[in-house]
Amino acid sequence: MSREESLFFARVKDVYKKGSYTCDFDITVFNAALLMQHEDISGIIVVNRDRIVGVLTDKDLRNKVLACGLDPTRTRISSIMSTPVITVNEEDFLSEAIYKMMKNQIHRLAVVGEGGGLVGILSDTDIIRFHTDSALFFIKDLEGARCIDDIKLINDKMFEYVAELFKSDIKPKEIIRLISYLNDLIITKVIKLLIEGEFAGLPKKDFAFLVLGSEGRMEQTLKTDQDNAIVYRDDLSEKDVSLIEKFSVRLIDSMVDIGFPSCPGGIMAKNVLWRRSLHNWISTVKEWVRVPTPDNILSYSMFSDLRTVYGDRELEKGLKDRIINVIGQHPVFLAHMANNILRFKPPLNFLGGFKTEKKGQNAGKLDIKLMGIFPITEGVKILALEAGLMDGGTSEKIRKLMSKDIVPDDSLYEVEASLDFFIYVRLKSQIRRFSMGKEPTNYIDPLELSEVERERLKVGFSMVKSFQSFLADHYKVSSLAG
């Protein structure tokens, strides 16, 4: 793998400055500045009894001390330090660090080791020194983007970059997580452009833009449809609510222009049904669970993968607490969700061959998302909801479920292995179509796979069938017939 391709998949431990550059929270600004000068660093971590409590940077010294005329020999750094301190684990991929810097608009992270202790600092300068400018195109270009057309060009480059990564030894699971990182950064940039322009009066601290479904789980592949929503505080004025409505329409239309397809089912923030106050959302979730129609099951399932990309995360927390609470009061709803999964039969015939489409543009192909990925991600989601788990993607939920005694660990390992293979096959097919100038889809042609891959695909579909049987038995789906 070339240095260009390894940017996102290098580890933080390969890049950061090792050493605990810390100072006590009660020393003066003058002494902290001397320490920073001696260590030749532009930022230092502030601790209180070995607990990280803040960070002090050159910018803090300029803007909060010198510019304000404070006496550095009397001012304590506890009064001017920046909080909270965003951390990254030294074993994390560099992509995780880049994402956190961009998301929080900061230039350095505290690096912690396996035990959670501070081991060093990672700055954006460290990353640039580690790598060439061209590999950081999406950071620099995105920061400099001034219009939607600029962002569209960056997004187009990202597809080419992902295709190159696939040719390397990068796990597809990591590639789709990277795609989600980049998409988050693009969405955030579009929102900021709109807020800096015609929507300068938007109450940005009083709402949250949420991504849902695979996007919420950070499991996107190429050309995934938009699935998103907006939640805002209950006490907003009619004027602010109206402004959020106009903003949401402009935002979603801008994302379409950039290359993010509209959701065929209308699950987008520009749709009034997916743009509500916190109280209204809570009432809506209750109604979905109370009346388990196919549409309500789909809506609840999509919404339970919610994740904040921009805005107040306390609103997200309030929604997640309610989603878990409602399920606890209506456990039979999980049975309805499980029953919905049973409709998607693995495409295997009684002779052990594949059942593919008989006619149309997808003749000879099968939908790997609908028949393979969907039953797994939905099934794991249902089990996680039962256990009171909502955060993270499917793999993270599987790991957490292993300590809950709901599903045998061996079965969960098989589920995850099959999901990983389905993701690989889907991404491989999408990249192949992209390289041919065709739109990526979820359909794959088994004949384009090797014999070994076809056999592995059959094993995966057999596992899906077994997993569906487990879900049907675990949630007593047969009792719903009456």
C-alpha cells in the first residue's frame, strides 16, 4: 500500500508526539508559557491530580490573555484553558483523529493509551508532516470550499480515492467507515456554508441534524440514498421553525446537487414528517410502536439508528432515551420488527443454487443488501434494542451483545463474518460499476465472483436463514398470527 493510500489507515501511534506534555491547572499563564517555550510546543494538556481537565494553546494566550490585557503572572490557566479536551486512542486509525479534528474544529487531540492515561498529543501539523498535501485533499479543499460546486468536485474525488483503497489490503469494513467520515465532513461543510450565508439567523444551538439508517450506523457504501431528519427544541418561535424549514429544503437540495441521491421513500429533513420538535418526535415514536404497521415498523427502525452530524447532541440523547423506554413498555413491537425481517428470504433454491432476478435490467443478479445485509443489520439492531443498546454500528453492537447472554457468541461471530463478506461483495460490485462509468447499485452478479466467493456467498445466505429462524423463535413470531 502506497503512502498516499495509507493516510487514513495509519495508526495514531505512528504519528503523534509521544510524551506527556502537561501542566497543573493551578499554575500561572506565565509559567505555562515558559514550559511551552522550553518544550517547543504550541499546546499543552492541563491536568488536575492526573485527570485531564483542559488544554492551553498559543491561541488561548493571544486571544484570552494578551488581547484582553490580563496579567500573565497573576492569571491562572484554569480560567482561560479550553474545555472539554477531545481524546483519541493511540491504537485508533488516523482517520478517526482527522474526523474528530474536523468535527470539533480543533487542531490537536490528547492521545491516550490502553489504560486511558495520557501518552502524548496529536496535532494537524503532525498529520501534514506525516503525509503529502495531495492525500489531505479533502481536508484542505473542504476547508477552502466556498460554494456547493466546490464541494461537488471534492465529493467526486472521494469516490476515486475509495476505489483505489479497495485495491489495497484495506478491510471493506474500514472503507465504509471512512466513507461515512467523509460524508459527515461534507454535510457539516454544507451546513456551515448555509449558516454563514443566507441562514445566518438560524438558531443553530437549538436543533440537530440527524442521519439515519446505514448512515447513522456509519455503514455507507457508494451512492447511498439520503436518510435524515431534524429535531428542534420545543420552545422555538414560529419564526425560527419556519427558518429551519427553509434551511432543511435548501440543505437537502444542495446535497442532491453534490451527488447524494434523494431517499425514494422521502425520509429526509426537507419532508415535514421528518422534521419535528423533540416533544413531537417523542409522540411520533410512541405512535409507531403503538400501531405496528409495516410503514411504522420501517420508520421506527430507520429512526432508531439516529446520529447527530451537526447541532445539539442533547436532543439526540433525549430521543434515544425515549426510543429505549418505549420499547421497554411495548416489547411485542420487537416481535413485529423480527417478523418484518422474515419477509426477505435468502436467495437460495432447493438445489443450493442462487435465485436471481428473471427479467429486467437486473436479470441474473440478486440484491445483496436486501437479501443479505438488511436481515443481519436489522436483526442485530432488534437484539440490541432489547438489551438497551443504540449507539454504534452493527459490529459494535455485536461486540456489546456478546456479554448479554441473548445470543450465543459463536453465532454472533458467524453473523459478523457473513456481514463482512456481504459488505465486501457489495463494495466490490459497486466499485466495478463505478470504474465502468455506471451508477453503483446493490445488485451483484454471482457469475462475476470467483468459485470460492460464490461458495462463501452461499454459506453467508445459509447463515442468514439460520439467524432469521433464531429471531423468529426468540421473539415468538408465530404468536403474532392470532
